[in-house]
Amino acid sequence: MPLVVGWNHVCYTGTEQPIPDASAGFIDDVAAVYRLRADQGFDCWFAGRPKLSTIATVRPYEPLFILISDSAVWAQQPSMLPARRSAPMAGSRLAGHLQHGAAEQVRRFLILMTAPVSCTMLIAP
């Protein structure tokens, strides 16, 4: 999965593991990783700042915001489909793929859904 300089909104598809292991191929370029919580707040991970970080591992099919300083390609080995997921919308292509167990099609769909998105964030003091 291609990552661009700046913020990237991606879906992690690998197995549960520490952030440095999950992003081993480009960890030197990672400044921060954010994950949205259920209460709409964010957990975060900062390179070399464990006391400020509120997450240490990533889990399969977690959406993440990653801030990197150089473009990279994130090669992930997709894990099994998540055990807990909300039902896809009836009639969607993904719903059909999930119902028929087409893991390769789901993997391709997730890659398309996680294409680099450019966004700007203003953080107020």
C-alpha cells in the first residue's frame, strides 16, 4: 500500500503486533500514529516517546492515521477477516464477497479503500 509524505488514512490488515514491527519497512519515517476511539477521541503513538503514547499495538482491520516524513510502500500480509464486524450494507459488492468467502477480493477491495488520502488538520491550542 503506497504511503505519501504527510498524513495517511489507512486500514491495517496484518496480524496484531507492536507498531514498530507492523511498520518495520518505514518505521524511521513514522512521526505519529493515531487511532480513533469509540468515544470519538484519539489514541496515539509517537516515535521514541513511549510516555506520551497511548497505544503500542495495532490490530487487524484497524483504521489508522499515520504521519510520515518520506513516501513508502507498506507491504502487509492480510490476516483473516475480523471476527467482529458490522454487517455490510445489503447489495454492496463487499457484502457479496464476504458472504461467498472471497478473501482475495476482499483484500483487493481493502487496498482500493485505503488509497492515500490527502487531508489537512488544524489543531487548536
